[in-house]
Amino acid sequence: MTTILDREKPVTKDANLREDRAARQEAQPAGQATKIAYIMSRFPKITETFILYEMLAMEEQGVQVEVYPLRRERTSVVHPEAKPYVARAHFLPHFSWPILRSQLRFLARQPRTYLSTLWTLLRANLGSRRYLAGAIFYFPKAVHFAEQMAQQGIDHVHAHFASHPAMVAFVIHRLTGISYSFTAHGSDLHRDQHMLREKVAEAAFVVAISQYNRALILEKSGDQFQDKVLVIHCGVDTAVFQPREEATPFERGEGPFSVACVGTLHEVKGQKYLLQACRILQERGIQVHCHLVGDGPDQAMLEAEAKRLGIQEQVHFHGRRTREEIAQLLRRVDVLATPSVPTRSGRREGIPVVLMEAMASAVPVVASRLSGIPELVENRVSGLLVPPGDAQALADALAQLHDQDAESRWALGRAGREKVVQEFDVHRNSAALARYFLANRQGSADR
């Protein structure tokens, strides 16, 4: 049966681009690194360590990574490991004469493919103001990326996020025949599923970071894609995030109970519920200090909320920090809290990477029972789970950890580290992803 998707697929591709790419593949010496283009919304984004360290682990697997960000992130804090990628990333302005010339060349060489691809983007994103605007805004840049990647011999495109990056990868595939895949994380998948079916249908494979996400992708795109939707967890470097070697001040009886919360200061992270929980603990006579790491749109509100609750002296705002600084902080705190909540606009977390970092450090965690988080945190085994947006339940969980003896907390922390080592290690999971890249490259060459 011919479907709408089948009818909209271009009948012809640009023969020149395809032949040039095939010739380069044949000319590559045996064993030469697979060349993968990584697409992300912004780079270098301090909070998206899961992309940066996946790329590093991928290159350890012998894969050559080229970075194609949709936008350049303007930031004063950059992870040291990101700097070499920044230096060679393919940053583009929003529009330029080279971008315009790419449009004209594709229109001249393959007008049907160019126009049908643009029409698919417009049709599939009707009803979503954000995705429709993104499709119009990023389409010219995607076309220029397509021309660059074909010329540079990219073997495969991998996009992080099911939103605009996956759309750009879709365009590149349509115009050049280069295969693509994408990873779906949190709000990029949960808030809006416009064009998801089209992206999944033409992808070589799709990575879900959790079984929860996989089920949602198949629900929205169709069970016929079960074989191509994989679960590969994000991961952390368990050699960097290690258990501390000495007791915390609280464990030595020399300081207050310390709670860390790491992430963008945004409604979806639920920091205000943690502040309310700290107030409840204070009323119970429990001395607790709360360390908020990160910045974001809610900082002024959270500072005002701490003052309103009368706990401003116990709440410390640390701003943006590098991976090493976060690793050091985790060696000094008693618990990590991630009180994530779904927002009014539909945003929600996938599995916060900082949970993996804390658990790899054998720090007990308290997290919301939300999305894919229970696939990482097993309640009362590798951490504690609470209902989202429930400050009282969050306070009770923190009080439980406060009242436990140090050995009981350590047992919870050790179980958490074992879970991460076995299922959420960045090197192990990147090796699995690299095998799919290699298999896809070989499959493309065969075709």
C-alpha cells in the first residue's frame, strides 16, 4: 500500500552528490574512521554534558566526529573538553550569501526534492507554532549543511533532540541520501510530537534514552517502527565520578546536612519545591544547607522564595560549574535532590544526567517519580523516589536520609553506583551506539 509518506519521498536524488559520496567511500582505506556529523541545538552548552562526553567517548571508539550546531551558545563557562570542538565546529550565521547560493544550487539541480522536502516540513508542522517557525528558520541552514556534509564525506548524521536537530537531519537525508539517526531526550519529545512520525520513518534508527521514551515514540509514530527504535541510555564517566574517600562534615558531626541540586534554574527542575522542603526540615529542627548549582530564568524568583521562607542564609547559589567542579561538590554533600516536575507548557525531564553523576559518586539521591527516572532510581534500593511537586514528601525523604546512620546511606549510595556502572556508563553505551553507526555505514556502502 502506498502511504502519504511514500508519495512524498523524492523519486530522484542529486546524482552528483550521491556519486561523489560513493566515490569517497570506495577510496577510503580499509579501517579508516567512520565520519559522523553531530547536530545539536546549541554548542557549547554547559548543561548538555551528555552530548559532549558522548562525542569524546565516540572518538575513543575510533569514530571521527564533526560538530554542526544550529546555534553558537554564548557563554563564559565552557567545559575544557569542549574547547577543541568549539575551535573546529561548523558554526553558521542565520543567513549568508553562501547559504543563499546553496539554495539556488539545489533548486537548479533537484528542484523536486528541494520543494517536496520544504513542503513536508510545512505540512507536518502545521499546528505547532514553535516547530513551524523552526522549520522555516532552519531550513536554509540545513540545506547548506547538506551541501557541506556531502562534500566532506560524512558517513552518517546523528542529531541530539527530536525537535529542530532531528528536522535538520531529515532535510540533509532527503537532499543527499546520507543516513541519519537521532536521540530523543525529554522536553524535545514530551512537549510536542509534530513531524515525529516522518522523522522516525526515514531515520536509519532512533535512540530513546529510556523505555518510557521508546513507548511514547512508538505510540505516536506507529508499532511498525519497533525494530528501529532502540534504548541506549545516556551515560557518565564512572572514572571521573568516584565515591568520596572521606566523611562529609555532617557525617563527622561538624556541619549541617548538605543537599545539592544541579541544573538550569527553571520551572521544570522544581527547585522551588526543594526550598519549601528545606523550610519544612528547618521547622522540624533539622539543620540543612541547600546548594543550587546552575543559572537560568528562575534565579531571581528562587532567591526571593528563599528569602520569603526565611532560609536565605541556608541556600547557596553557585552559578554555572564545570564537570570537575561538580564532581568535587558531589564529594562534599550528603545527598543530591532532583525534584523535577512537568510544567504547564508540557516540558518534562527525561533522565537527568546529574542523577547518574551523583549515583556514580555513591551519593544518595532523592528524585521525582517521573518519565524515565524510575528506570535509573529504584525506590529504596538505589535511591528514593517522591511524587513530583510534593514538598512534604520531598522533606520526608530528605529527613529519612538525615536520620539514617552513615552505613545505611552508604549502602544506598553503593547500590546507586553499581546501577550506573552497569547500565549508564558513557563508554559502554557510546560503544553500543558506535556499533550502530558502523553497521549503518556498511549498510549504506552496500546500497
